[in-house]
Amino acid sequence: MSTSGEHGYPDTGHTRTHLPEGDPYGGAPRRGPRSSSRSLVMVVGVVVLLIAAIAFANRDNSPPDETPAQGAPNNNAAAPTAATGQSPVPTTQNGIPTNFPHTKQGAESAAANYAVALGSAEMFDTGWRHQIVDTVYAANAASAKQSAMDRAYSDEGFLANIGLAKDGSAPKGQTFVSRTIPVGTKTTASAQDSATVEVWYTSLFGLSGETSKNPVTESWYTTTYELRWTEGDWKINDFRQKDGPVPVGRDQRASTANDMTKAVEEFGGFTYAR
């Protein structure tokens, strides 16, 4: 299977996207969101990205928040994304960073890295999926989810709906793309051995190729991970996902199938240890 996962606002509030003539891809019609497929995956707790268009956004005309008084703490301030002086984790398991520090930053780093793994194209391969789930989930949660995930990812209707064969492979001449790109993290609750971390991210999902009827699209989500410290590492106990926040897309022309395929094959993915 070919995969991609390597180890402002106008008055109407609508986003405009220019498509090149004859693409994407091969004159095939663009398809709308596949809510039924996404619901199937969400039920079993799988981070899979199935929305086929950027959501509409409305302008927020409310006045900006007042600047905090001098010296007052700003509890909503974003955590720094620059280097913090703490070394990245040095170990991996099944290509996924592991052994995160038993700290708030370690929990955020774990959540971001796990989001990348769970949103990868490798989740559509049975062997890889089992390794990923066993790596990122706490042991009791992993065993409870494996069979449900296997049923979802082997459902022929689900796979056909996103353009894959019943074995999860992409059609000949096409490349299956599924990537998660974290934008930021936020801890909303923490204790000695537990943490709740939100990961805001964008995703690429679809089939790249001249004859693709499911061109690669972009979506935005926030996933809240409930993590616990177990066996010397942060692991997922459960999660929930919601759409957005979704930025307004710029007035850019969509790339051709050839350009998209080339980019997917030449640009490797990142991990996100902070």
C-alpha cells in the first residue's frame, strides 16, 4: 500500500478555493463530507480524518479581551513553542517517541506525538495498527480497543467510501495520504499521575493520483487526550475529538495530482517531542 506516513473573511463568511483546470484529479468530481464513515470511526475511538472540505467560518466581531493588568497572571497564555532547555525523548518504540518526562511538558509532548501516530496511514495496515495502539494506549485500554478498531478498519463499505480496497491498499497509480500536523497543545487538568491535554492540529487526508475521486483535502480538529502515568510513561486512557478551530483558507489554487503526489513522497513527516 502506498502511504504518506513516514517514520481574510469575505462578507459572506465563505472560503474560496481555486482549482486548476482538469484537477484535482483527472476531472473527477469533488466529494463532500462523509459523515457516516467518520461516525463509524469516531465510535470506536480512532483518530481518522474523513472530512472532505474546509468548514465555513464566521467573522468574530466581538471586541478583543482587555490586556491583563500589569503583573497579573495570564492563565490563558500559550505555552512557548521554542526550545525550553529540556532534551527531546531519546527512545522510540515502533517508530513512536516514548519514555516522556513525568511532567506537564512530557504529557503534552506525548499527546502530540501520539496524535501523529494515530492519524497516520499506517493505521490502515493491520500489523502496524496493532503496534501503534499497543504503543500509545495504556495496556487495559489497548486490549479493549483493538478488536473494535479491527472491525472498523476492515469494514469494506468504510474502505470503499474513502477509495481503498478491502485490504486497505490504495488503487494502482494512487497514493493514500493520511497525516496529522499538530499546531499546539494545552493542558486543561493535571495531577501526579494523570493529565488532560488538548491537541489542536490540521490534517491531510485522501488519495493522490491522476484518477483519484477523493483528492487530498485539509481539515482541522482538536482532540482531548486523557493520559495517565503507567509503567514509566504517559499513555492514552481515552480521548474525544471535535472540529476546529478552523482558519479561513487563503485564496490559493489547489495543486495538481502530480504536484501533490510528489510532495507527499518527498516530504517526510515529523514527530513533535517538545
